[in-house]
Amino acid sequence: MAGYASKLRIPDLKQTQWQILAGPVFIMMILAMMVLPLPPFILDMLFTFNIVLSLMILLVAMFTQKTLDFSAFPTILLFSTLLRLALNIASTRIILMEGHNGSHAAGRVVEAFGHFLVGGNFAIGIVVFAILVIINFMVITKGAGRIAEVGARFVLDGMPGKQMAIDADLNAGLIGEEEARKRRNTVTQESNFYGSMDGASKFVRGDAIAGLIIMAVTIIGGLLVGILQHDMNLSTAGQTYTLLTIGDGLVGQIPALIISTAAGVIVTRVATDQDVGEQMIGQLFNNPRVMVLTAAIVGLLGIIPGMPNLVFLLFTGSLLGVAWWLRGRELQNDASPRRNEEKASAQAQAEAAQISEASWADVQLEDALGLEVGYRLIPIVDSAQNGQLLTRIRGIRKKFAQEMGFLPPPVHIRDNLELSPCAYRILLKGVEIGRGEAQPDRLMAINPGCSEGSLPGTPCQEPAFGLPAIWIDEVLREQAQTLGYTVVDASSVIATHLNHLIASHTDELFGRQETQQLLERLGKEMPKLTEDLIPGVISLTTFHKVLQNLLAERISIRDMRTIIDTLAEFPGQQHDADELTAQVRIRLGRAITQQWFPGDDEIQVIGLDLNLERLLIQASQSGSAIEPGIAENLMRQTEKAILQQESLGAPLVLLVNQPLRFMLSRFLRRVFPQLAVLSNLEISSNRTVRMTGIIGGAS
């Protein structure tokens, strides 16, 4: 297997090795251009490559939908600037060394830009060059830098809200730790992008200034070289070297202007795990449309008379070849899924066409969990339309199974035309347990209690916890997060509501079928222990009832080893499921304590008055009901104690003696489902307990 795995990894290494080396090779090429003299044909190739690169960068920026899809842009901007500066050095060297030989001395590209584009008039060339520099320096680069600066400020202000939204999805079980880590990394990259672009815009501005200085130095140097070394008169030297310098400046400033435009495009929409070479190659040469459009532009330039046709048409053919290869690969990847879909569709139509007799298959049983949606919510539950709700529900079931110890039944989703377009309802065994509304084209801004300011939108109430909220448009997301709102989409609203209701009805979801599946799972790891327990010690019905009692009070059943050991220890003493549950809870005391009071801090709980406790114990032992007056007073003071406990930020836990725990839990849970009733035997002995409130017999 190791050899097979190593064979599978070899193609990946071969595929990415040349991409990893792209960055260092490019730097070495730039350094060589600055030091070594280049022949005119190589200079033509490099100037043409510079134009092609700038066009591709602009088109990639145009096709980019998200900022991080082109996260390598600041680095590419630096590399392209270095390339232009190196070309300026190389062309200046050859102009000063070979300029006296004629206008073709620096290559056909420089000659074409110096003669064809400006008509051989160096005065016009200077004006055109100055205009390009002004447009690049004063308009595009300055505007892009300002946008990056302001964008960075807003992104940094909105980071706390985005982090809160990620934490809310994680706590609700909509995403896992890996997805949360990925989203946090994305938020960090987005904040870094605008700062990087603010600095990268200085490259373009410095390039424009350097172009002006290099142009002036080259003209002055050309005049001195022509007059002093080659015995040329002032007019001839000025005409020759100025035209060559203008051609050199134009062939460098036009790509600079294109890339500045790309910066202005991309900054309004950035570190990754990939190196620079992989980013540049993977993001530039991956879209066949970019290749075709670039080839069309370069091909048009190549057929213009006076242009270097061979070089331009050579790049045109190369780009079309790459585009054809990329398109063929896309079609090959899409062909197989499409054939499978067509085959499945044809089979479904053939089955639907058959008319069969009624059978037991036509009997529809109620689903354990169901979700019905209005017709406007269908896209968010349809994976073919990039709906995210199914993925979130799978995440909820997985996290629930990891926390509670059993897998909840699947959620069956169907549309219901009787519901309003944006409404949904959640069903448990065919009975509605929750209902709400979600707007698929808007976002819900939830006020967690600490937000400041108001937002334009439709006021509503968050369905799971009843928090005040507002339905807002997508464009207000950043503003809402800056004000402290938690912003979620419609899929997250429904998923959070579903997760809350599943947690509230855990015991009802744990049926005999789930019990049998859990036993089969345990039988693979502890076969002898489970065989001896059921049905030898207790029945499957009793075992199911004990686990259901634990889940009804939000106690996880993951520690099945402790549960089974406890049940096996009391086979002849208690046959009552409630008594067995009490013994299991005592053995799970450490886990129960950690669940409600994590860490090693002091435990703050609600207690009972001694006189009231004595009365309740007497009623429990005699089997009589609690007197109405005592019951009413108990309810009233429990509500008061809960409010006081919430103001302290302490867990809502009532601590009582062991004989009273089951009776009080069953009595109070109907009115105060958020209150947990624990016995003193369920608290770890190494923890300090402090009563923050006392429920007494007097009003």
C-alpha cells in the first residue's frame, strides 16, 4: 500500500515542481536583464511578453468574483514592476550602445512604438508619454490606493462581527472546527489584502516616476554619447536618441497603465498556503477565456503593418493552443457527470411511466424529523442550485452525534405549497414543533444585546432564541457587523432553529431503533459486555428507558462503558428505570459537573431552604403530592432565583438532596426547561459549592 500511495503522489510532484521554481527563475531572469546586454530580438520577445502579461492580469482581474480568487495580485504587481524596470535598464543600455546605428538598433518593438504610434515625431511622443504617465500616476494609481486605504479601515472595523458570526455557526453545529479555522483564515486574508494593495500601489506610482527620470536620463545620455563619441550633430543625435527613448518609454508605460487599471478593478472586491510560483501559474493560466481574448488582442496587433508580425503571431498561436488544451480538459471533466445525470433521468422517467398496482410501498410512514419549506426557500435546500442548508444539516447531525452519543434520525425535507413563500416549519413525528420565516435573498442581522445603532430593513425575531433581529440587504453586511450585529444568511437561520429544537427534544428522538443501532455499535467494541447485559441482566426496554431519561435532562450517553457497568452492578436491587437512572447519574457525576461547571472554579448553584426540603422529603416518602400552596410558592421563588442566577452569569442549576432530585426535576422541568436539577451526590467531591440563592418555604 505504501508503494501504491507513493506512485499516486509522483504526478502531483511533477506537476507542481515547475510552478514552485517559477518565482526564483523569474527573479534570476530579471537580474540577468539588468546586468547582461541583450540582443534586439530577445528584447522584442521580452517587451511582447510584458504586454501579454499585463493584458492577462487585467482580464483575470475582470473575471475575478472574490478578492481571494486572485490573492497573488500584489506579488504579481511587484514582479511586473520589476520586469518593466529591468526592461528599461536593458533597453537604455542598448539605445546608448547601438543607437547611432539607426532606429532599429533597440529592436523592432521599440522602433514600432517610436515611429508608428507617434508618426516619427519625437515632440508628439513626449506629449503622449507625459499624458500616459499623468493618467497612470494622478488618476488610476492614486484612486486605487485611496480605495485600498479606506477598504482596509472598514474591513478591520468589521472583523469582530465576522468572528462572532463564525463562532455562532460553530456553537450551533453548522460548521466544524476545520471549517471555522478556514473561515477565520479567510477573514484575516481579506483584511491583509487591502493593506497589501495600499503598499503595492506605491510600486506603480514609483514606476511612473522612474519612467520619467529614466526617459530624461536616456535622452541626455544619448545626446552626449552621439555628439561626443560618434561625432553626430545635435539635430541628428536628438532625433535618433529621442525617438528611441520615446519608443522605449511608450512600450513600458502602456503595460504599466493596463496593470494600474487591473489594480483599480481588483482592489474593490491575501496570504495563502501556496508559494508565489504556484499562485501566479495556477491563477493566471487557468481560464481558457482569458487565453482566447488575450490571443485575439495580440493577434490584431500582430497583423497591423509595421508591427513585429512574427513575434505577435507566435504568441497568438501559443495562447490559442493553451486555451484549446484547457477547454478540452474542462469538457473531459464535465462529460462523465453529465452522462450519469442523463442516464439517471432516463431511468427515472421510465420507472414513472410504469403503472403498478397499489402495494405496501404506497403506505407513507411519518418521518421522525421533517422540514417543510415554502417555494421561495427551495433554492437553499437544492444542492443543484448551490443550496447550503443540506450541508449545514449534515454538520448539525454529525456534531450532535459527537456530543450526545447517538446519531439523530435524518431530516426529510419537502416543499409545501400551503405555506407562505418564505415560511418553513419543523416537524417531529408529523407534529409541528417550530415555525419561522426566512428571506433567501437577504441577511438576518441579530442583535445579541450589545449592538449599537439601527439598520434599515424589516424587523423580525430570531426564531431559535427569540432575539430581536432585522432582515437587511447584502450591501449592509459590513455596516451591520461594524455596529455589533451578528449577520447570518437564511440557511443559517433555519439550521440554527433546527439545531435548537433537536437539542430540546433529544429524548423523543432516541427511540428503540436508535437503541438497537447503538447496541450494534457497542457490540463491535465490547461484544462480551453487551451480550451479558441484554437480555441477561436487564431488558432492552429498561435499557432504552434509562438512556432516554438521561437524554431528557441533557446528559450525554457517550460514556457507555460507565453506564453499562453501573446497570450490571444493580441487577437485583432495582428493576425500575428511574432508580437505575439515578444510580447511573451518580456514577456520571464527574462528567455532569464538568458539563455545567467547566474548569476548577467555585460552583455557584441555587439551593433549597431546610424547612422546605424537609417537607418535600416527607411528601416524597409518603407518596403524597405537594400541597398546592407549597407548589405555588415553589414555582414563584424558583422563577425569582433563576432571574438572580442569570444576572450573575452563573449556570441555571438547582442543587438538592438525592431523594428529591427526580421529583423536583420532573415537577420543575415542565415550567422551567432551562433549569437543571442536580443532586449533591452528582457533584465532584473536589469542587467548592456556594449557594447564590435559596428557595424557601415562605413567600
